[in-house]
Amino acid sequence: MNSFNIFKYDLISFFIYLTLVAFGLLNIFSSSYTENFTSIFDYNTLVGKQIIFFLISIIGLIFILFFKPKIFDNISFYLYAISIILLIGVFVFGVERGGARSWYSFGPISFQPSEFAKLTTSLFLAKFLSIVQTDLNKFRDILMVFTIILIPVILIIIQPDPGSAIIYTALFFPIFREGLSLDFFYYGLIVLSIFIFTLLINWSLISIILLIIFLIYYYVSRYKKLKFRLIKNLLIITSFILISFSTNYIFENVLEQRHRDRINLILGKEIDVSGIGYNTNQSIIAISKGGFSGTGFLKGTQTKGNFVPRQHTDYIFSTIGEEWGFLGSFMTIILFCVFIIRILIRAEKQAIYFRRIYIYSFAAIIFLHFFINIGMSIGIVPSIGIPLPFISYGGSSLLIFSIMFFIYLNFDSSRLKES
């Protein structure tokens, strides 16, 4: 067990965590408030359920802080294996919500295994990358890293819940930090660009453009007498063309109609403020009504009128924007930025690779959630059902994010120690 000394923990980050959770409870209360409301401790209310999960999280904090950091290293594989079993089991024992079979239901309590898998994948990835023999310049190790991430991603996509699967791309950030060639990052950007431009134009024209670029590169290399690996570059350009060719199939057969519609809205291929674009449009209206200082707690007309669907979960930022205005929105963003940057700075002081990689993974996951959720609320990112950490309603989300944060506190308190 770990010795307890409150001053060795990152108290600033802990107070930011408490502030975000408390602010989240206020906004969940506001977005779900009705005249029939009786008590915030009523488990039948959304805020009551969230408080229960927060209290459970605090109990978890007490246990986690007393564990030796080495324990998480030792059990990372077993936790990862359990999460994969849970992701597989959801196809048999899970319940369907919002068109996706991604939940376990135990009476009044529901649990989403994809949230748990974020924690376990982060731990096991950190475990593998911290092994002395792991070399991110070797194909075998790179393949293993991709496999660790792709197994839960594939299982989540076929639920289908592609929104949750996207979050796992955050785990590539610590991989690049640990030495993976940035070529993979550039290839990823190219693949994303090909996907978008294929949807905007068509695959045949994109393929022609790619071939022209390849030929120009080939002749410039010969003219400048630069090293040109013909086989390697042919394989790369062929893979890009195949990606373009398969884009429409993936778009039409892997993504659900609601996801296709939202992507089309972002790309400007559709204009729809009453159908699939209704949520985002109402969210933007709510935020714009907040002005500089907001309409006031429980005084948002969009919020009180229930104009924004799922306002307590995916669109909780619209409640912040309307009732707390620019000031509240700005302070929320500042708190998240300080929280993430502080965690990254302290990660660099870690003496143990395993802990540093895990902390980077945690910070990256928080950042991607934060960026996508706010982006959804203001209409710059497709609506894909991503909660705002610590603030959005959701017991599984709050519990797992809290546990991930508490593990960070544990690791940070022993950042100069070996055990």
C-alpha cells in the first residue's frame, strides 16, 4: 500500500477536477429541471444519478491513492483482456440504445464497456511501450501497438458506435511522443484528406490527381537526382487510390445514416436546420443567446424550452453558453486547457516510462473529448455523441474519467520513485 500525504498530490489539478464536476452538476440540474423536481439526491433524477456516481468515484479515489503505482503496471494486461471480453459480450448480453448495442443494463444502472476500455487500453499500451525491448522503428512492434488500439476500436465500430471509436485515435499522441515516425501522422492526414475530398468530388477524379502527383514527384526526383524508391512509392500511391475507391463504400455501409447526414452538413453538401441539423442549430442559437454574461442560472429560454435534444449529455456546452455566457464558456475552456497542460508538464517529470505514457494517454483522451464536444456544440465538428469530460451527464463516463484521473494522481505523487 502507498503512504498517504495529501501535500504530495497534485492538488491544483484535483481542485480543477472538483470544479468541473460541480459545474457539470449545476448544468445537468439546469438542463433537466422541471417544476416537479423534489431533491438533487433523488435517484430518479438525472442530477441525482450523477451525484451517486460522483460519490462512488470518490470512494474509488480513496482506494486508488493507497495502491502502489506498480500494481497498475502488473495488472494492465488482465484489465485490458477483461475490457475486450466485455466489448464482445455486449453483442450477446447488451441492450440497444440510440441504434447501438453498446450498453449493459443492471436494473436502474447502465454501464458502457467502451468507456472502461479507454482506461484499460491506455494502461496496456503504456505497459507495452515501456518494455525495454519495444522499438517503434521495428515493424513487429509498430504492428503490435496498432493491434492493441484496433481491437477495441473494431469491436466498438461494429456495435455500431463510430463516435466512441474515434476517441481511441487520441492514443496515437503518446505513441508519437515515444518515438513513432511522424510519417505515420502525415499519412493519417493524407488519408483523412483523401476521404473528405472523395466525398466532395468523386473517387475517379481523386485517383487521377493522385497519379499526377506521383508522376510529378517521380520526374522531379529524377531531374534533381534524388533518391526515389519506386516499389515503396508505388505501394503508397496504390494504397491511397484504394482508400479513395473504398471511401464511398465505407461511408454508405459502415457509417449510419445519422452520421452520414451530419458529415454532409459539415461538408456543406446538405443544409438542414429542422432535421438532422436541428440539434446543432438549436445549440448554436442557445449559445448565441447567452451573450457576454449569460441569461442566468435556470433562466435560459432554449434550455427551459427543451429546444436542444440531449442537452444534458452531448450538448451540455450549449447550457453553459446560454446561462453562463461568454464568461462561463471561456472559463470552462480555460479550466480544461490548464488541466491538460498541467498534466502534460508533470508527465515529463515522470521517472518511469509506463506512468509517463499512461498520463500522456489520459491527457490526449481528455483533450479529444473536450475538442469534439465543444466543436459539436458550435457546429464545426459532426455530432457523434461525445460527452464533455466531468461535465456531461453519464455515470460510466464520469466514473471512468475520474478513475483515470485518480490513477494520474497516484502516479504523479510518486513521479521520482521506482515503485
